[in-house]
Amino acid sequence: MKKKQTLKTEVEKTVRLLITTLGVIIVVLVVAFLVTTSQSAQQGYRLEQARIQNEDLKNASEGLKAKVTDAAASSNFEESNKLNDMGEAPEMNYLLPEDND
């Protein structure tokens, strides 16, 4: 037969069980909070790195576009100088088939 316990011992057991349960719940919630916070920080770091890389690529793209524009402009400039340096073609006399007789 079970020994009957006093109300005081029943209350003490229940209080210990509640404190233990609350302690476990608090520990689980703290761990979940820390994991979520660290993941959020990692995602923020990755996002910042991607933004910096995007800015670098945009700057490189602008530089390349400037080089292409400069190269196209200088080649057009050189061609126009070559055309200006050329004189008019001298007058040429063409031989016709009748001239061979």
C-alpha cells in the first residue's frame, strides 16, 4: 500500500517540477533566440558582402564602358586624320579597247 504524503510534500514536489519545467523552457527559448539571431547576423553579413561586390562590379563595368568609348572615339579620330592627310587622287587617263589598235 502506498504511503500517503502530506500536502506540504505534494506542494513542494509540484513547485520543484514547475521550476524545473520553467527552467527547461527558458533554456530552450534562449538557445532558439541565439540561433535565430546568429543566422540573421550571418545573412546580414552575406548581404553586405554581396552589396559591396555588386558595387565593385558596377565600378569595373563603368571603367570598361569608358575604355570602350575612349577606344571607339580615338579610332574614329585617327581615321578622320588619315582621311584629311590624304590628298586628292591625281587625274588618271584610262585606256579604252580602241586605244589598243
